[in-house]
Amino acid sequence: VNGSLSCNPQSQVTVTGTDAAIEVSAGGTVCTKGTYSPAPDWSAPPLVDPLASLPAGPDSSGLTARADCNSGTASPGVYRNIGGTCALGPGLYVVTGTLGGGGTGSAVTGRGVTVFFTCGTAARPVACASGGQAGGAVTVTGQAGMVLSACTTAPCGGSAWAGMVLWYDRNDTSALTFTGNGALSVIGTVYAQRGDLVVKGTPATVAGECGTTANFCSQMVVGSVGFSGQGNLAVSYTAGQNVWSTRPPELCSLRAGNC
């Protein structure tokens, strides 16, 4: 965490796995409430973006603009909105509006997909302004669900971004919002350098997908994280399911191995 890790008396943060650690940069605010495991290091050096070497976005020049999808099957292309019970076929998608929904029984699904969020319209997607601009976003509310796994074969197989599932333009300031209790399973890297991850609610896990104990099998790189209400999110990371990245050198100096 490069900023402040804030909490309340009921909050609980648990990190497990090899070299598990909770690192907060020295500029952050020391929190004296809640439960942490392991105990945080409140004096860590600021972390660099582990995915900074990736391009600004995928090559989408071969994609065509398509109508919004709210049901049935979608093909790779550029969309304003994808929601409802839309099933994504394998490949690359560009979204300038919203991915997700809020209706009971609705769920966006897709295996072998990468969804890139940017500004503009489906007819004319453009990079978000360098000073920050709200663009495409993930919004899953109510009893809506989302079940996605990352593209690892053509057109992204062998590329630097193979294993990316949700990818924000680096200047896209829109939030990633999960405020409901629907079924949620995301496999692959979630990258939103300036986006806020907002969690309110306890999404259900999906057997046979990410797993029965986690919602995200992901490396997650986001601008900030905020929990409210009964917010609960379970994340499990496996390197082979995500974008390859080296471990930030700042952590290599603190934790042995995996560098």
C-alpha cells in the first residue's frame, strides 16, 4: 500500500502464502484498529508499478464497433456497454462504458477474455486524458454475477499481457465496483493503476472456477481499495494464471526469494 491503510475495529486483513506480508509505505497512516495477519510493516519504501513495462493498451486496431450486449453471446470488438446475461466469446474486448450489471439472475461470463477499459465511444475509442479521466468501468451490484477468465491464447498468447483479464487505461480514474452478493469469479490479472476498488457486500464464490474460497485468482494492481458495510473479498494468487511480472525490487530487499 503506497498510501494509507485505514480501518475500523471490525476490520480484518489476512494475507497468506509464501513470504506473506502487509507492507505500507512510510507516508501512510498507522492504523491502530482492526486485526492484521501478519503484522503490517508501516515503514516500507514506496512500491513501483510491477506492470509499468506493459504497453498503454492492447492493439485493438483490428476490432470493430458493436452494439451493446445484454443477452446472448458477444464476439470480440469495441462496446459501449456489456451486461445482463451476456456471454463473451474468447478474445479481446474494448469497453468505453460499463461491464457488469445489477439485476437478479444476470451474469456476464467469459473464458479466455481480456477486457480493456478506455475513454471515448464504441465508434471511436480514445485514450483517457493524461491528467485523469473517467472512462470504461466494472460495476457489479445487487445479485448480479461475473465469471471471467483471462485470455492466454491467440490473440494474446505469447504477448506481454497474456493472463490479463480486466485492464484499465492507465489514466482511467473510474472505480471497480463490487457492491452486491452475486456469484463472482475472476481468474487473471486485474490492472487499474488509477482506479479505486470498491467493495460493499459479500460476493459468492463459484465452484469449479476460481475456487470455493476465493473470488479473484488474481494479481491486483489498483489505485486504492475501500471496504464498507459488510464488504468482503477473497483473493488467491497463482503466478501461472496471471501476467508475468518481476517482484518489485523494494520488496526483494525486505523479503528473501521470488525476485
